[in-house]
Amino acid sequence: MIAVAITFPPSRTSAASAQASSDPRVADLVAAGRIRAGLGIGNHAAAFKDPATGELQGMATRLARALAEQIGIALEIVQYPRPGAVFEGAQNNAWDVTFLVVDPQRTAEADATPPYMQSEFTFLVPAGSAIRTIAEADRPGIRICVPRGDAVDLSLSRVFKLATLVRADSQAAGIALLRSGAVNAYAAPRSALLSLSAQVPRSHVLEDAFATTSWAGFVPKGHDGRLGYVTDFVENAKADGLVARLIAREGLRGIEVTPPAKQQSAKPQ
């Protein structure tokens, strides 16, 4: 997988202060002068390209920028073609942090902070579909499209036994399969499907779900100090309203801020 790296200098605010963090937990990042955020192109909850400017936007992008600004260093975005591809760089030191949906397979490869927001995995079905519930979709002959390697793919692969999963390499490709009738349903977080439904006339999102999902920060294993710092960043972002403001800014319906974690270490400097 080829990832594209794009570096953004510290914001004017952090540059004006000319003071990078003295917290020893991120001393390696300060010494490097940058933090590399692995971001996969997907949707507003992750990252997406502004169609007018080509600039990366989305919840994960904004959190990465806020984290870099807090540390007082440049942000380097390591861009992947989809969120599920980000973890291909977890073992080879390709990135320092990412913000993605939590899944047991991912937490086996990298360490996660407490979650910062949560939603559900469910299906978008076309007009006239006989699928009214999740249970009715797990039948022989039913074809369900999932974004390849994303958390919804990992989760549904464990849950469904009879239906066929059709893996698409992008969200756009998956929706095109649904519009064409090549698949019977498209699986994704409810927040994404509520927006995508406008692209499939008279389609609707099922009311039930096959899993509850949450988003968290991740750092490669072996970086306990950095994990503690990013954990504090996430908890503070929930407490001071940043996560809630970003959810509103991105128009993420069907997503809510998760409750505070039970324990939190000292606030990062």
C-alpha cells in the first residue's frame, strides 16, 4: 500500500507562542518537530477531501490538527485511500497517531485511548427492499457491501454466517454497487449512512444495528508515554466540548460523545 505524506507547519497560534510542549511523553515528537497522523479517506467521521479545494477535512483530520497544535509541532498527514488501510502502517512505524473506529483486531496491532464518540453499525437498503431488520439480511443469496478492511468489515465478518460480503475499495464504489442492484445492502456506521442515503433515491437506514461502535485515538505499540498523552488529549477534548463541536461541525447525525473515562492522568502541558 502506498501512502502519501503531506506536511503542515504549526498553526500561526502555536508558532506565535514559539513554545513546544515540555511534556516528556511527547519529547520524541518535539525533537522530530512533527507528528505523523495516519488518515484514511472515507467520510466525515474519518477524513475526506474537500471537492472544491482538495484539502483534507473530517473529524479525524481536525483532531489530528488540534493535537499537533497542542504539542506545538508540525502535522504530517500520512494519507491512505481508505480508513481500513491505515493499519497497514501500524507495524512499520509509518505514523505516530491515528483516530479510527475501535475493533479487537486493531487493538491487537496498536494501543487505543478511551473512546471519544460512539454510534452503531447498520445497513442502508434500497427502495422496495425485503430486508427490514439485521436478522433478515443474514441469509443465503443476500449480498452485503462493506468497505474493504474497515471496522464494519471486520465486525460483520464475525457476526454474519450466511450472507455474502462484497468488499468495495471506496465508499463511492460501495454506493454505486447498491444503486446498480449488484448488492442488497451497504454496511457502515449509522452516521455515514444517514448522509449517504441521499445518493440512493428512496433508500432507508435500518432501525436496528448489528454492533455498537466507537472511535478512539491509536498509537503504535511500545509508546506508552505517547498513549498517555493522547489519552489525556482525548479526555480533555470531550470535557471542554471540542468533540461535541466537531461532531456538530461535520454534521455527524447518529453520533454522540462518549462518557468520560473512569481515570485520567495529569493534563498534558
